[in-house]
Amino acid sequence: MAVDPKLSRYGAPLRAIHWLTVLSIIVVFGITYLEGFFARGTPARGLIWWTHISVGLLLIALVAVRIPVRIFGPTPPASTQISRPVAIASHIVHGLLYLLLIATPFVGIYLAFLRGNEVSFFSLFTIPSPIAPDRPTARQVQEVHEWLANALVILAFLHAAAAVAHHVLLKDDVLKRMLPERVAP
């Protein structure tokens, strides 16, 4: 990581990827709750899963860009306003978030393939299933995918709550480092 002591916040590319990731998680997780409103085999239900899979693939792309930007791009030094144990906890949470951001969509792709489905990215390209359908295994993998997705959302929520707590209660700079820059009036 290229720490730049002159920086007080993360660079615009990393902040943009961060907030696009947040939005993608909200969409990919939230849209699944609409499934129950539509019967199996209907175009509306198909659109829900098409969107879910497409945004899941977008998450993979965002993480694929985010990791090198985070590793090789300039970053601000660690906040001097947080304790060492909090900094360690933050690194652990971030590591788990990255792990879940990678594992969850890849398990979802595997699930789609086990169901015999192709995977489409907003109809721009399609990846046919390279494996034979296996419904019994698909049910087990679906449970793993759901568990990972729930863990991701819970951890992301705790991450966001901690950032807000730092801002509101502790009044430190943790949240400000990832927020967009304010435009002067």
C-alpha cells in the first residue's frame, strides 16, 4: 500500500468503488425479496434473477478493480484518532468483507451452473454452464450462498454502524475519510 502522509481521505477512485459496492450489495440482496411476489417461470421473476446475477457479476468486477486500487493506489495514513485494538478489528472486518465479496458471488455462479443455467451480465455477455446440472447439490450450495450473503450483509451493516458511531459518538475522522468531498458553497 502506498501510504501518502499528505492525504486525509481515500482517493476518489477508491471512494467511488466503495459506494458502488454498497449500492450493488443493497440491490443484489434486496431484489431477492421481490421473488415471492411472482410465480415461477414468469418474466418478472426471471427479471429479478437476471438482475440479481448481473449485479452479482458487477460485484466481482468492482472487487477485481478495488483490490489493486487499494493495494497500489495512494492511501491516507492510518487514522491517529483510533486505538490500536480498534485498528486491528477494522483490518479483520475489512478482510472478512473482501473474502465475502469474493466468495458470495462465485458460489452464486456455481449455484447457477449446478441448476443448469447460464450466467448473463446485463445481456452484454453470457457464460454457459460448464458443468452438468445437479439439483441435489444445487440445494446444498444454495444454502451456502444464502449463508454467505447474510453474513456479508450483517457484516456490512455492522461496518456501516461502526463508521456512523465513529462520526456521531466519537467525532473522529474515520467516516470522513470515505465520504465524497464537499463542494464549497
